[in-house]
Amino acid sequence: MDKKSENVVWHNHSVNRELRIMKKGHKPCVLWFTGLSGSGKSTIANAVDYLLYQRGVHTYVLDGDNVRHGLNGDLGFSDTDRVENIRRIGEVAKLFVDAGLVVSTAFISPFKADRSLVRNQLDDGEFFEVFIDTPLEVCEQRDPKGLYKKARSGEIKNFTGISSAYEAPEEADVHVETDGKSVEQCAEFVVNALIDAGIVKA
């Protein structure tokens, strides 16, 4: 969006990010789950969220469908709307990081440029691109919402992986190959990556 707000000044708060980190005992970050529809993004993100909760980590999950019920309810699924969808989520995720949370976002987010835009809004070490790598044929076989069937029949236009492109991450921070693995194993893999990165304690 080109239009910018005028006559606004950033207000600095008395309680800053560093104080929140000290209070919470862990570092904040964004876990940006990306993958095809039906890949398991939301399921794994929620499993990760629960594992982190058990460790006393302050977390929140922003789910693609849930956000479209409110904040992004005015957006469709054209390429332009998809870009705006991710831009808004990036801004919200940035606020959560400033609040000291580990925030997981479960969105297809098909375009590399949009994911890079969000990464560049955050400080180094605060953005983890988590690629939920599930083959298209497996996603289509699962088809939990019946969306692939509708896309194949032409009922749904601009469907990622069928009639709209998905640009898979080439060097994801966390590459989760789901084939042959349980949800729990995938979630533990992500949490271990956060431990290795020093976000949460072992």
C-alpha cells in the first residue's frame, strides 16, 4: 500500500523490549511456518506452541484462517491480496516480538519476496522461516477442507500449488520434512532448533 499516515510520531514506552526479555526469561522471535495448504502448518505450529507453553515460554499463534475472520476479513486470494495479507501479519508479528513473545504464524505465504519483507522488518535472529515440506500429492490426498478437489474442478481460482504459484524456501531456517514423521516429532524438531539458536533454554 502506497498511502502513508501523516503527522504521526513514534512514541517510546517506559517498558522496553529488553526489560520484557528479562522478565520472561527467553528471547522473542517469529516462527514463520510456510507450506502448501494441507501440509500441516497449523497443526505443527499448535504442537510447537504447546511444547513451548510447557517450558514456560510466552507464545501466541497467528493462524491464516483465523486472521481472515477479523483483521484480514476484507482480503481475497488474488496475488495482490495475498501480498497485503502477509504485510499486515508481518506488522502484527513485529508487535508481538516487541512484547517479548515467541509468535508462530501459520500461513501459506507463497511468495519469497513477502517472507523476506517480514524478515527484514525484524532484528537478526528474530525471524525463523519454518518450511513445512510436505509433497503436493500428500497434501492433495489429505485435503482436509476439500479445497484441492474444488480447485481441480475450477470452483476455486488462484489456489496455491494448483493454479497459483508456491515459491518454496531454498534455505529455510528450519526445514521440516514431514513425510514419515509424526506431528510430535516435527514439533520437537522445531523446538530443538530454537534451543540451538538460544531463543529458549534447554
